Amino acid sequence: MPSTPSRRWVDKDPVAGTAAAREAARAALRKKFVDEVDPDRLLPEQEREELAAQARRLHYQRLALLSAAARRRYRAERMSP
């Protein structure tokens, strides 16, 4: 079976694709949003986590909006003569 580029990356790194690697990636993403909303860690922990959760939701909402717009453009281009 031929390897895809993403599969070759996993084959080179035996840790990639494991639960530990996925958890590390999730932790890094959580830290990114926390750093975005409170880089100096001045806010109380609960407020910081709530703001980070809001920032994360906003990020994914933006991605969904951009994706929907791209799909609309793609369909419009395919339908035009």
C-alpha cells in the first residue's frame, strides 16, 4: 500500500499519531489560547480558562465561516458558464 505524505510523517516518528502525541498537541493548543487572552497570567484561573474557551470557540467559528464561504465560491464557480 503506498504511503501518503501524512502517513510517511507518522512512519518516520514512532511517537506521532499516538495518544500521548495527540494530548501534547491539545495541551499546546490550549496554551496558545490562554496565552492569547492572558499572556502575563494576571487574571484568576477560572476567568482565564473561560476567556480561553471563548477565544477557542471564536477561532473555530471563524474557520467554519471561511470554509462555508470557500464552498460557496467553489460552487458558484462550477455553476457559472
